[in-house]
Amino acid sequence: MKLKTKLKQNREFGILGILILVSIIIALNSSAFLTVENLFDMLKGNVVLGIMSLGMLLVLLTGGIDVSVGSMVAAVTVIVGQFLMHVSGNVFLALLVGCAAGTAMGLVNGVLIAKLRIPPIVVTLGTMSIIIGLTLYWTNGTWITGLPKNFIDFGRQTIGSFYQQGDEMIGFPVQILFLVFAAILTWLILKYTLVGRGIYAMGGNRVSAERVGYNLDRITIFLYAYEGFIVGLAGVVHTSIMRQVDPNAFNGFEMQVIAAVVLGGASTLGGYGSVLGTILGVALFTVINNGLILMHIPTFWQKIVVGIVLIASIGFDVVQKRYWDSHTTKVDIEEA
Amino acid sequence: MKNNATVKFVQRFRNKEAVLFLIFIGVFAFMSILSPQTFLTMRNLQSMAYQLPEFGIFAIAMMVVIVTGGINLSITFTSALASIVGGLVLATMTTAGISPTLTILAGLGVFILIALACGMVNGFVVATIGITPMLATLGTSTLFEGVCLNITKGGAISGFPDAFLWFGNTAILGIPFPMILFIVVVVVAYYLMERSSFGLKAYMIGCNPTVTAYSGVSVKKVLYGVYLFSAVLCALAGILMSSRYNSAKESYGSSYLLQSVAAAVLGGTDINGGYGKVVGTVLAVMIIQVISSGLNIFGVNRFVINVIMGGILIMVLALNLINTGKKANA
Amino acid sequence: MMNSVKKIVLALVVLAAATGMVFGQAKKVTIVVMPKLVGIPYFNASEVGAKKAGVDLGINVIYTGPTTADAAEQVRMLEDLISKGVDAICVAPNDPAALSPVLKKAKAAGIKVLDWDTPADKSLVDLSIHQIDDKVYGQHNWDLLVKEMGDTGDYAVITGGLSAANLNGWIDAGLAYAKVKYPKLHLVTDKVPSDEKQQVAYQKALDLIKAYPNLKGIIGVSTPSPLGAAQAVQEKGLKAKIAVVGTALPTDSRPYLEDGSLRVATLWDPGKLGYLTVVLANDLLKGKKPVDGQDVANVGKIGVWADGKTVIMGPPSDFTKDNAKNFAF
């Protein structure tokens, strides 16, 4: 009974189980999967997705959505790139500029949504078009290469050295710190601040949240601005990994971010979702994509496998929850 | 009191479409005045009439799903899969020397059948399993894309009978056939969604699925119906595209996906479900077409066109909401 | 209601002011050059060339294309341009078959039709301008790989997209060639797509390196692919073991060429290709056809096949760490 209740209450359990199952299947088929090296590669390759998912989590929690994140992060990378090339190569200043630019764009989304009362998907579809249009009009898609050396060196830093490979020492990529920072910050906001409580309340029921005294406009503006801030962070992290700026690098990225958060158990209707679930969602996404080549799945079968695994895992999760729900209800009645 | 509220309700929604109509007249007049020799010509009007239907059909396919509170991210790959398998049948039967009439009939049948199968898959994952539509259709869209690529290995399917090109490239009494098909689709969609009990149930699900289920409606059946209808529309768009482009490939029309969402919401469809009018969506599609073709003819930078489109989307919705907001206050 | 009408009118006036600036060109020869998509470095470089030819020849060059590599979008834009009325259309098709009906319409409207970068349906075009023969270019890439990794061992191919017709053409030509000429080369898996993104190519390369421990070479086809592969090889400290070659622009690939993770890149000058396209389209409008060995100003000697239609610009340039800085594209 205790386990059942726990399973019912913690939606993260389902996704964790699936993550473990998928990992076992891949590990049985590829010796390269369960290695420190592969773990670091997966972390580094998906840290940007992870960071951005945390911002998206807050937005989805209130029943909103932000499809402009792909264009926002593209704009941030261009702004940061220009800043690094023409103003200063200082890493800290670049972070500041990136986050400021992201926050400013997020604020515009938030204000439009809160004050004009236009549905979030419409506002962000519109700003997506505008931001990416302006970015590409400005840059014409030209890459920025040859970033300052100290910025590149920063991106290549590692924490600790775990093993030697070729002529390089492989360690914990520095970019992970930003993911940890974003995760802790988001968790703190949700758990310990009034805004965090307001976000859950708003996603649960707007009207009662308002009656209880939450200022929904202010919360909305805050969370889109926060999403922008997170995107700014992600933009700088991405640039530090790729060491160049390609304004087209994030075409279609917004769907991946939304999918990862939803995969992690967040509801698109608002009210449910957690930092842990989101991280697990990103991890599942990462592991599935990583497994494709490691398991030697032929190129022309890969999309089919991804589609089926995606549907199967989330379907399994849904069905299992429904089973536990009906089961526990029955037990309760019998007991009564 | 209750009656009064109903009247207001009706008026408000009439206004939404009226505003769209005014905007359409406005942009059309604007383009015509700026460039009467190129925009307001028979040739351009006809070319727009060839372009609009495939996009318009996709937009309606998207709208009917949004009305139920869902979203269908698999429309373009449903269409592509139907076109690729249908195209294979067309090409194979042509090479085998079977009569064009029989070939085309069989081919069209396969287009529709494959799309229906895709619609069943969507219905199954959304209605039977109960996965959030956004994630469910993202999954099926990846799956359909994978199947497309697996069949074509990245190439295009071509070699259709010449008669097949008729669908996308012929005008009857000056009206392009795609336009005629589009008008039929609009009328059917209107009656199905806004005049039948099936449509009413679909809107009810969009408002509140639980209440709808308790009022004796089989939510599952209606959802299956909506995804199947959406899929058939995708097949029709696929037939037009295959015929217009004389080939079938998985990437055709991929840019229509987000545009369809934009057209549906610009047309007044409530993204959370429960409200949306076929005529609104059609007007939105016409507005987007006129702006896109017009600015294109004037040689405006494509990225600036993107910016303008985004601005218009936000502006129109803001206008709508300011309008309705004022009425509520009055 | 009145209020909203006013707002709409106001908005339209603003829009008119914004777009009004682009009108008012005098009536002169207008040539459309349409790339597969706009806003990527390769097609930006060809835009510069095409525009320069327009200035040199005193004609009007419109360089425009879709923002995504979608054939449907390209067809719509071409239809709009036919309505506008232009003298010649030079197009790089996203898919050759898809464009045939609209190119027929263009011809019926009396517009000269050319293809460039990627061939369209041969029976429809007046001229077909190739940077290079596809077959020769595919083989060249494989030759470069063998020069760097030797003719024995495992290698992989990372491509831009699975359905890009010209990339597939090069890869198929290269694979067929390798089968006969380098039988000891072993392709570990089908071509892997990078969605034209360096980030994706980087991740796929990392996975390939782990999945196939004996990998000795990677060919990156499409400009971001070799760079992503080079980055992966460099970070893993495997520069000496795995040879990366491929198609890339010299400016973007310079850092990787210099640190040795990218052994050699090969491409033609897209600017020259744009320039040549406009020059030949303009000649065609004057009734002049290109001839084999013709020396085109700012481009060089071109080759013309016996069909009188197919023009070859010339061999590609190979970029190494020594010469990459001499190129400006």
C-alpha cells in the first residue's frame, strides 16, 4: 500500500523507471554506453537543452507556453558573439550581456501576455517570427568565428581530470555548473518563494489563485522574464561549447525543449511539473538519442525508433498511472 | 438576463470574424493600390488561387483539432506519408502500363487510406492511451517522418501519369481546381463542425472533456473522428502538392506546420479549445497569403516579411481582445 | 468598431511607409537568382557575387529565396515572381522534380529559365550552371579522405540532410567510386544526418567515435558537418587517429584547419558561382550562348558540355591550414 501510494503521488517515479529501462537496453547492446566518457559527452551535449527546459517548466506550470525560446537563444548567441568580438572578451561580462538580452526579450513576452491578455502561444509565435526575422536580417545568417581566446579557454575548462585520452585530459565539463545553478535556482523559486507558490496556484486554478490574492499579472511577467534570463544563460553556455555563433543553429529547437519538459511529466494545461521530473525528461530524451548510434541502429530506422520509444514510454507512464489510480480507488472503497 | 448574455456572446464572435474581414479588405486594397500593375492582375490572382488551397486545407486540419483542446503536429508528415505511398502506387502502376484512369483512382484511394491509418494512430495515442496531444502528435510525426525516409531513402517519388497533374494545375472556367477543392473542403468542414451534432460534441470536449463525458458523449469516438477528419484533409493537401510539384517527398510542405497554427489562432480559434470558426481560419489564411505574395512581389526581404507577419499576428489578436474587453466593460 | 477600423488604417499606413522604401526601381533587365534558402553563409557568399554582377552589368538582380529549404515554399515564391514579371529566373532547386511545373509556367510566360548550384529538370532549363561536375566532386572528397587516412579502414559520412538531392548525389558518386577504387575502405553505417547544424554534427561524431572504436576517418558533407566532426575529434584528442575531411567554407573552418582537427576542406567560391550565373543569364537574354573555354571576367575559363546547356565553372579549391587565410569567403 505504501509503495502504491508513493507511485501514485510521485509522477517522477514512472519516468525514472522508463529511463532506467531504456538505459539497461542500451547498455546491454553497447559497451560504450555506461562509461564515464559517454556520460560526460551526454551531459555536455545536452546541457543547453537542460537549462532551457527549466525555464520552460515554469511557463508550462502556469498553463502557458513559450515557442519563442529557439529564436530568443539564437538572438542571444548573436548578441553575445558580437559583444565578445567588438567590446570585451570577459566571460563574466558576456554572461551579464547574454542574461540581460534574454531577460529583456522575455519581459516583452510577459508584458504582452499579462497586459494585453493575448494567449501565450499567439504572443510567442509572433515574437518568434519577429526575433528570428530581425536576427537573420541583421546577420544574414553569417557565422561569427574566431572568438577571443580567453572565452574559448573558459569553455574548455574541466573540473578535475578523470582520465587521459589521446593528448587531452577529460574531466567534468564546466558547463554543467550552469545547469546545476539553474536547477537549484528554479527549485528554490518554486519551493520557497511566494512567486513559486503563485505559479502552482495559477496553473491549478486561475480564478482561485486571484481570489487568494496572487497578482497574476506580476507572476506572468516574472516567469516569462525568468525564462528569458535562463535562455540568456543557455545562449552563453552554448557559445562556450561551440566556440562559434551560427544564427540558424536553433531552428526548431523550441519543440525539443517543450517535448523534454512534457516528457518529464509536466502538464501542458498547467498545475503539475517539477524540477526533478524535467531533468529526468531531458535525461530520457538524451539517452534515447545517444543510444541510436551506439546501438548501431541504421540511419533510416532512427526516426522510427525515436517516434515509437517516445510514444511507448509516455503511453506506458499514462496507462500505468491510470491503473494505479483505479486500483487505489477500489481499495479505498473496499476498505470503507 | 440569460438571453441578453447569449446575444452578447453571439455578437462578440461575429465581431471577431468581421474584424478579420476588414483586415483582409484592408491588406488587399493596400497591396492593390501600391502596385496595381503587378499585384492586381489576373495572373497574380490566379497564382494566389493556386497557392492558397494547400495551406488553407492544412490550416483547417489544424483548426479542427485545436477546437477539441488538442493540437496536431503531425499534419505535414501525415500528408507526406500519404503522398509517398500514394505516389509509389501511381508510379508503379504507370510503369506497369495500367490505364491512367484506374491508376489515378487507385492512387487517390491509397492517399486517403494511408492518411486514415495515420489518423487512427493519432486517435489511438490521444484518445485510447490518453497521451497529451502535443507530445502524442510530436511522437507520431517523428514516426511518420521516419517511415517516409525509410521508404524514399531521402529521394523524391516521381513518374506519375500525366493526367494526375490535372488536379493541381488546371483551371475550370478560370477557377483553379485546387481552389474548387478548397471551397468544397470549407463547406464540408463548416457543416461538420458548426452544423452537426458531431461538431457540437467536438467543441464541448474542447470546453470541458469531463463534463462532456458525463453528459453521455463518447469522448473517445469524437476524438477519433476529429483526428481522422484532420488526416483526410492532410491527404487532400497531399494530393494537391504531389500534383503541383509532380513528385512526393517527406520534406514538402514542412514549413506549413507552424504557419497552420498561426493561421488557426489568427482566425480566432481558442488555443485551449472550445472555440474556432472555419470562416475565421479561411480569412486568416487569405490574409497571410495576400501579405506574403504581395510583399514577395515587392521584393521585401524574406526576414522582414517574417517580422511583419509576427507583428500582424500580435496586433490582430490584441485588437480582438481590446474589442471584446471593451464590450465586457460596457 | 469604428475605433478598430481606425487602428487598422493606422497600422496599414505604418506598413505602407515601411515597405514603400523598396519600390520605385527604373525599368531595366531583371534577373531573379533564387538559392535553396537565404540566411546561411554559403548562399550569402553567392548573393554577394550575384549582386556584384548586377552592378557591373547595370542590371537589376533580385536575390531572394525561402527561409527554410522547403520546395513548396520555393514554388510559391517563384509563382509570385512570375506574376511580378521578370526577364530571367535562375534557381537552385530544393528538389528538381517539384519545380518542373512552375518552371514550365515561367517558360510559358516568356521567362528565361536557368538552374545553378543544383540541377533542375534538364529539358526545361535554357542553361544549367554547375560549380563542378557532381560525380567528379564526390570522387574528389573520397580521394581527399584516402590521402589523409590511407586506403584501408573504417570511416563514416555525416551529411547535411537525408533528403538533400545534391548532397546525396555527391555521396552516391563517392560511394560507388570507393567500391571500385578503394575496396578496403569500410563505411561503418549509412550516412548520418546533421540537420545542417554544427552542434548536431558534433554530437553525432562523438557517438560515432564511441560506437565504432576503429574509426579512422569522417567525411563531412554540407558546410557545418565537417566542422562539428572536427570539433569532436579535437576535444577527444584524436586528431592524429581520425582524419576529418569535407566540404566547408575556408573562413568558418580556419580554426579547425589550424589546430589540425580538420585535415582539409574543399569547396568552390560561391561568390564566383553567383557572379557567373548572372553574367550568363544576361548574355542569354541578349541571345548569346556560352562556349567551351570562354573566359568570363572575374570568374575565369569555363567549360561547356556538348549539349550546349551545361556549364562547368571549374575545379574546387582545397583549403588547408597553410592557404585558408588567403580566401575571403
